Amino acid sequence: MKCLVLVEHEGGQLKDATLSAVTAASKLGEVHLLVAGEGVGGVAEAAAKIAGVGKVHVSDAAPYAHQLAENVAPLAADLMGHHDAFVAASTTTGKNVAPRVAALLDVMQISDVIGIEGEDTFIRPIYAGNAIATVRSSDSKKVLTVRGTAFEKAEREGGSGTVEAVSGPADSGLSSFVGAEIAASERPELTSAKIIVSGGRALGSSEQFHAVIDPLADKLGAAVGASRAAVDAGYAPNDYQVGQTGKIVAPEVYVAVGISGAIQHLAGMKDSKLIVAINKDEDAPIFQVADLGLVGDLFKLVPELTEKL
Amino acid sequence: MKLLVPVKRVIDYNVKPRVKADGTGVDLANVKMSMNPFDEIAVEEAIRLKEKGVATEIVAVSIGPAKAQETLRTALAMGADRAILVVSETEVEPLAVAKILAKIAEEEQPGLVILGKQAIDDDSNQTGQMLAALLGWAQGTFASKVEVDGEGASVTREVDGGLETVRLKLPAIVTTDLRLNEPRYASLPNIMKAKSKPLAQKTAADYGVDTAPRLTTLGVREPSKREAGIKVQSVDELIDRLRTVGVIG
């Protein structure tokens, strides 16, 4: 089976989400990549070095500059003439593009795959992770989005793929990129961080959120996350949100501070290897999933922890 | 401009889904059902566009069981003008839903189709993008802000790193994210009024769409449970434990 994996990149850098998608695709068969963008020669070279990668198809042209689905999907659909499966990461980019590719191919996509049982059988969460379904696809080609937390990242080095330029359809003229507000941060990215410190509604304000959470995150070299309650209350920006409606994470260590543990939040972090919870309510549901729980006032305990680390 | 707003009847947001003992699916018998929360946001956004004078008519559509009438009545009570129910007692997959919606869009000629980014039952997050592909229209997915003017729409999208704004040529598809708006509650007079608003009943066959599923569910199980760990008594003990497992040096 030949797979085509959509490479995600930003600012000339290949993103980690791609590496997990490569691992997922390698369970199905031969792995080829698609790099679409403008000025992406470096990304293509990096992509060719990923362990286990065969051909890297590169379409380096203005219409692909911001990976608009309207332009990338027809390009991918064309290449699918020679591939059996299209695999994208379950990121906002992958989720935007993959269903458009699926519809062009008349294929029913399988979203958020967390396990691959065979060429046509996949495991995916439904109902916000409250149930796990095993589904078999009868389509001759497969289109999948895969959860990064469910597949190890492929090695960035060791591969010897061949880079091949491809040209796709012209600009669709349907949409154009206007601008982006991407939060610049020195901290690791939430979805690929080894340690995450997340704050909840108990932080009480945006000022206190940053005053309590940020120093601990900095000490641990951690990414900062937040519960939906904290985001809705305006204590943290939406791209911090961990949970079913935000990002799905599975770091080595997840520190939940002042987070009660709503189902919605647990769905986004319960696959973390070690969960630490600090909360003043000893009956909070977060303690039912935490490996290490500490009951008490977060405004005393967290600064103490930060200082003693 | 006409707006088309597809809505789905799903398990209520506040109900904890239970997997059936025989592992064939989630038990929906005697469970409260409601409009998919992301679709409620879509209905609200359509009403706001009508209130601003951008839109003139809102058509709500649902593809689902006869009971999805209730969901459409909710949309009508919120402020949609008329509704179309495409009845199917068996589950219709996103691809087939998109095909039916494409046919309806060809008939109705809306300027904008606004729908939820995903339904909270199958969590597919596909229908809007598929519909855009089938119609050859622009798509603004995961929208947190929508501005329609003249020939186009500017849509601010919630992306992994923050926000992104795209300009779409109309007609276009918009899928809603949580922060786009807060849906209104229907008032009692509007709920009464909604009962007499037009609701047309159709079937997939009326649109010539084959809804045979492409996916077979082989089984549904509960997620693996995490065991609760231990409670530590102090920050010092927490640090000791973290050292023991090698998390910190």
C-alpha cells in the first residue's frame, strides 16, 4: 500500500505532527510525502531525511503559500491517483484539508485515528473519547487523520527519500490568506511538549494565571495549557486550551493546577504518562485520574513548588 | 442573501454517553437529545447576519430520523425562517450528508452555508469541508469571527498556534468554533410561532443520493480507565516522588 502523508510546516520548519503521521502511515505501507508551500525547498530536504520515507513530492508555488485547502486539496487528490491512502495529522491544518481531499476522491474519511488494525481497519474515539470505535472502511482508497499522541514520532534523521517536484492545479481563486496572529513563545509547543503545566478556573484572573503558572512552567521547561473554563473566563488565550474542544495532549508529565477535571478536559489529557494535580477540593474528579495529588491552596503550594525545584 | 444552516440531532451535551453492553454502539434509548452545540452556534450566527441586514432568509436543514423535526423546530424558534428535513432512520455518514446538502444548496442557492465544525457524537469534523469540495466553494473552517460584505466574507479561524484570517469568495462554507458567539434561547412566543413555520419532509432518494455506509463499525468499547494514584501531603513529598520517577533531577 502506498501512502501519501501531508507534511505540515511553518516558517520553513517541518512540524512534529508530521512525524507521528509518518509513523502511522508506515503501519500501512510505503510512505511518500507531500510538501506544499512557497519557498519550501528546505522543508522538502528535511522531509526526505525522515526515517523510512520514500518519495517526497514538492509543490513549491505561490498558491500553496498558506496551505489553503482550496488549493492543496486538488493537488493532493491528483497525487492520490498513484497512492492508496492519504494521511494527515489531526491538527487544524490536517482537519481543514483532509476531508476536502476525501470528498474529491469520493471517500469517507476516518478521523482522529488512534490505532491501525490492518489495511482497512482503524480505531478512533467517538463521543469526546467516552467510547472507542473500531471501524472498517470499504473504500478502495483511504483518507485518514491521525492523532499525534497515539503514534511515536518518526526519527528526523536516517531517511534517504528522493525529492521530486510536482505541479498542481492553478490557484482556485476561491480564497486568500489575509493574516495570522500566531502567539510567539519561547516555550515548547503544547502538542509536542514533554511537560505541560495547565491552569484552571481556580486561578481567578489572567494576572494570577500568569503569575502562578508561568514561573513553574519556566522552571520545568514546560508548555502552558489551560482548561476550557479558564479560557472561557478569559484567563488564558484559546490556543492554550487542552480538552475535547481544544488540543489533545499526552506529555510525559501533566501538571493540572486548579483544574477540577471536567470530562471535556480529561478527554484531552488523560493519556499523559504521569498526571500531577494540585487542587483545594479533595473530591475534585481530577484526583481520580491523577498519579500524584496534592490537596491545598494553589496560591501557596505552586510558588513553593516553583521555588524548591 | 439566503443562508443555509445544517443542524444535527445528537445526544445532549450534558449527558454522559454509555457504551452498550453488547459493544455495538452507544446507548441512545431514553437519552436526552438536543441540537449539536456547534450547530446552535451556526444558527445563532445566521440570525445575527439576518439582524444585520446581510441575510434575508435562513433555511435550516437536518438529515436524520423523523424526531430531528424537534431539532429543526428549535432552529425555527431561534429565528430560522423555514426548514427541510431529509428523513433517514439509519445513520448517514458525513460524505453522504455532504452530498445531500450539495443538492439542497444547488436548489436553494444560498450565499453562505454555516454549520458546526463537528458533531459531538461521531466527532468527525468533515461535513463542511466535504460540502465545500463537492460544490467547489471556498471554506472558512473553525470560525471565531465572520464578516460578510459585498462579494466576499472574511473569516477568522481558530488554528493550532492562534488565529488566522482568510478572505472567501461567495458563495462559501463556514464551520463554527465555540467562541464565534453565544447562542440565544428561544422565547416562549417564538417557540409557539415556530410550530407554524414551514417544514418540508424529504428523503435522500428525492435528491438521488446513495447513503449506503462506507464504514462498518466492528465494535465500540469503553476507553481504558486510569487508576487513581496517591495523595501526597506536602510539596516536599511531591518533589521526592517526582525525583523517584525521574521526572526531575
